[in-house]
Amino acid sequence: MSGAARLVVDYSSALAPGSLERVAVVAPDAAKQRFGDPAARATYTAAFSEALERGPEPVLCLVGPYGYSPAFTAAAGGRNDLARAEIDPNRVRVLNVGRSFLGLGALTASLAGSDLGPEAATEWLDDAGVATGMWVVTDSERLEEAPAEAFVEAPDGIPEEPYALLRVRLASRVLGGYESVEEAAETALASITAAGGVGLVANAPEGLEAWKRASPAPVEWRACELPTFLATHFGETLAFAIAPRASA
């Protein structure tokens, strides 16, 4: 039995079930995913029970901020429901890491690639959560049409260049305009490299294969769909997330 932490994460991480060792991805029915609903608390309870059978303890459940998915409430309820099966809920730790979508996915992927045990992983998360973020490259014209709930911050206005680069956390701040997807991607990956992080990329557009091979940045080109929120408001041109490397 491995001593590395076993993780349960919400589908808003954009990770596919079974894509990572020691990681269970929980999700509601497809129709509810469209509206950002969390998995049912019973689904969390089942995932926790299975993870506890495999060890070690405590099992760590990572969820994003409430504003994007009320997963914390569902996960905490599912944890408490363990008591009905006479399982101590304290054997599971629910952690709101304050990162949404691919930021949560990058954090989970980085941690899953380490050999850190539950306690060491919890300590690592205290620092790693600060550095985890996400970049979205989108058409500038599409950005102009983004609805108010996208919370776009553009202090200098929407750039006239064909592509805009956004930093996404609880709000989306426009960092600048670029003539090409490659140029915007290079800027985002430079930030990842400077932070000593690992990039997680989804929905990379066609035509980037040569650029991807030439990129010196530590990037994990993981195939995963962008959440509905991003696809609807910002388009799905290209997205990045950053997480510090977890190490034993």
C-alpha cells in the first residue's frame, strides 16, 4: 500500500475520471454539470469510503471556491454522512483550496505526481495554493461580448489585438493583447517557468504542435475539456494553469 496521499476532487477541476493515480474525480449527471452543480453528497461519501479502503489516511478532498461550484458544501456533507456507516469523518479532510477549474486541476495533478503523504501534502498545499492560477487566451472580440458574470477586469480596456490573455482566479484580469496565439501562450508559459511551476494545457488549437515541441517550459499537455463557464464566456482558444511542483 502506497503512503502517498489519496485525493478526491470535484469535476470542476476539468480532470477526467481515472486519468491520475490515487485521484477520484466526482461529478453529477451530465445535465447538472452544464449548470455547475456539484456531485451529490452521497457520491462524495461513496468516493471517500473507497479511498479509505485503499489508504493512507486522512483522505484529502480538494474543492474550488464556492463562487464557481458549491462543492465544499456537498463534500462536507458527504464526509459527515460517513458516520452513518460508523466511519469516523475525521478520516477525511475537506480542503477549499481557493482555485477553480484548471487551477484546481493543476494543483491536483502536481500533487498526484508526488510521493507526499497526507500530512506533508496538506502542508504543501498551504504554499502551493498561493501560486496556482490559470491563464486563458481568447479572441479579443469574444471578450468584448463577455457577460457581466464573467467578472472581467480590463483597467486599460479590451485590447485591439486579435487575442487577449487573461489571468483567472475569482475574477478575470486582462493582461494584454497579442498578435497570435503563440505569442500569448509564450507569455503565459514564461510566468509558469518563473514560478517554477508545471503548466497544464487544455483545448490547444490546431497548428501549435511545432510550437509545443519547441517550448522549453515545463508543460504537461493534458487533454481535458474546458468547463462550460469558460467555453461560454471566453471561448476555448487555449487555457493554462500553473502549480508548483510537488516533491517528496
